[in-house]
Amino acid sequence: MNKSLILKVKNLNVELGKEKIIEDLNFEVQKGEILIILGPNGAGKSVLLRTLLGLHPFQGQIQWKKNIHIGYVPEEFTIPSGLPLSVKEFFQFKNIDLPEISRALQWVEIKSSPGFLEKRIGTLSTGQLRRIIIAWALADNPDVLLLDEPMLGIDIRGRVTIYDHLVKLWQEQGQTIILVSHEIREVVKKADKVLALNKRKLFFGSPRKIITFQNLVKIYGGEISI
Amino acid sequence: MNLLYSLITGIFIGGIAGYLGSLMVTKRMALVGDALGHVALPGVALALIYGFNVTLGALPVLILGIILIWLFEMRTKLPMEALTGIVFTASVAIAFLFLPENKVSVALIGDISQVGFWNTLISVMLCILTFLVLRKIFSKIILANLSENLAKVEHIKVEKYNFIYLACIALVVALGIKVTGSLLMGALVITPAAAARNFARNLSQYSYGALLIGSFSCVLGILAFKVFALPAGPLIILAASLIFLISLGFKSK
């Protein structure tokens, strides 16, 4: 594995409950790259992320650079409203201190007042919880970020500013980012590579080459505007 | 002297049961304590017949019961609660084949009026040990309960911690049976935690609140037992239930 290679995926096959979810997938991610995974619903994007994280059994090869520290934003994350768990305690699961919590919250446009930190996390709105879980993934400075539809439920203004913060953070710290998203417009500008997936690899390369009208029709199978 | 030993035993066992209960209620395993209390009954019966420590009698039977449930689940894939139901009722049936009639009440509702120095010391030490273990795994279990995937990404060995957690449940149930008996043990983990949840605004208020309410219920129950000469086990549970009723008035929105 060369120095700047963070992840190498070779002949990856994933089967869940006898259904083939991912077939014979190959790709590589270099240090500091932003890779965007596109594909219709049911294409296996979330399963791919979870497989990369070691959460599903697979055949083939997934090779991460040694001692890599990964932050993950899952597609689904809810907290029962009755659970007495404060925002601060949720961050403390990561053994981080208050300044680090405030810094992470700033990245997702949340002012960390003492009142907010003491709030029950189960009473937050969907969008706020989503911001918290992004901040949580960022809080302990991961080398690689895996984000699965991170902006689900976040308002438009929030999306733009959070993406801006993510990009700024990425420029400062040079994380590698792997992102599953449907929002072609906002994110593709910043991507180094795009992986279009529908169980098999459809396209893999720079966004300029991939994100064309004809390709999008092939990926999503219908009329779509860029 | 006996009263002092009873109080110390009650404070520690009530506290650890409450603390563990805050985890069990969160994981929706509240009734597991109740079921395991019943599973232990044959061991409790043997201890009462041969005059040794009830906790020592209960523990091996509990471990056997948990292993059986686990094995049955591997073999059948039936829901855990159904398998637990089978094992605990079979246990109760076995116990009643040989449990002498004059021991039934102690087995079912406990008796800590006669604990001696060594029994108290052993209980206290086991409680402290269990508390230290639980405090270490507490946040990991809660995170794994919120999202197992997220916990695994954080390198939390979920299976390992669940196993330690189950072992703690077995130990606390074995300890609690001495205080409130097989029949009422479940309440010792459920009620203080449920009451604390009504008061608590965060996780530490919740878990330590449950610990305090568990201890306090035991103190109230044991003192009431001295005053009214009624059995201590039921009085402890009633004290906890009363605190739960009071907590309803504090329910934080």
C-alpha cells in the first residue's frame, strides 16, 4: 500500500440474507480525498459504508491504512425522547472535554451555551440531532469521515453552512471524506471522485466526467436535472 | 447489632440494584430481573434447607439458567422472552418439589433480619465490586443501546460488554434475593430506576438517583420492619413504590 493510499477495496461482494447487495466492487481512496457515493435507493450505498466499517460480513478485500481513526455519521440515528441523556453526556461518551465539545458544535453552527449542553438530547428536533451527530463524529479529529446522508432533516441554510464548515475543516486538517448523498448540486463541486453505484460500480472518476446528464439518467434511470 | 447489619446489607444491595436497574430499564430489560429472581429459586431452596448463604445458592443456578436460555436461543431462534419464560417457570416448578413449607415465605419474599457480620461483609464487597465494574461499562452499554453500529465504530466490543453486563445482572439478582426474595427481586431493580427517571434531567442524575432511591427504600423498609414487625422484603418494595408515586409529581417534561 503506498503512503497516500487510505483505502483499497478489491473484488468486494456483500450478501445480506441471501440477497446480493454489492457485487464485485473495486475502488481506491487517497489521503485527503473527498469521495462521493451516488446511486438510487437500494443501490447498496449505506451497506457499502457499513461494510467498510466492518459492520457487515463480506467477501473480497477491504484494506484501510493502519491505525486509521474513523468518524461515522449513520443514516439513521434516533434517541428515545424519554432517555435522560444530556447533550454534554453524549459527547462525553468520547472522553472529550468542554472546549472540544464547543469547537465541534461550532462546526455545525450550534452555539454551545451551558443551557444547551444540559438539554436532554432526546428532546432536540430532527435537524438539531443530525447536527449533533455530525459534530459528534468530528469531535475527536478523525482521519477519515464516513457520512451517510448527513444532511437528512437539516434546513437548506444549515446544509450550505455545514458543508462550508466541513470543507473549511477539510482544507485545514486534510481528512479523507467518504460521503453518501443525493444532493448532487451542493456537494459534487467539492468532490475529488464520484462513485456511482447500483450494486455494481457504474462509474468511478472525477465529478466533471461522471456528472453528466446522460450518466445521471443511467444512474437514477429517469429524468433528472443538474 | 442485627439491625445495623441488616441496614448495611440493605443500603448496599438496594443501591447496586437501583444503579443496575437504570441500565436495565433503559435497555428495556426491566422484567429480566423479575424472571431471573424466579430462575434462582431451586438454588435458594437448597441454601435454605442446608443453611448456607442464599446468594451462594442462587448464583450457580442463575448462571446455569442464563446459559440454558442462551443455548436454547442459539438452537431455536425463538424470542428470548419465551425461552426465559420456559426456564423460569420450570425452575419454580423444580424448587417447589423440595422446598419445605416453612421456608416458602423466606424464599419468596426474603429475610435480612438475621444477617451476620461475614454475610454483610461479603455482600458489601460484592456490591462495591459490581458497582465499579458497572460504572466502567455504563456509558459503553448506553451508547451500544442507542446505536450498536456507532459503538462498534468507536471500537467498543459490544458482545464483551453485554456479557459483563449479564454477569452483573446475575450477581445483583443473587444478592437481591437475600433482601426481597425471589418473588420481589424484580421490583428492586425496576422501581428505583423508574422513579429516578421521573426526577432526572441527565444520565448521572438518573443512575445515581436510582442508586440512592434503592438504598433509601431499603432503609425505610427495614426501619418499618422494626416498628411494625411485618416482613422487611415487602416493606422495602412498598417504600420504593411510594417513592415512585411521589416521583410522578416531579416528572420533568
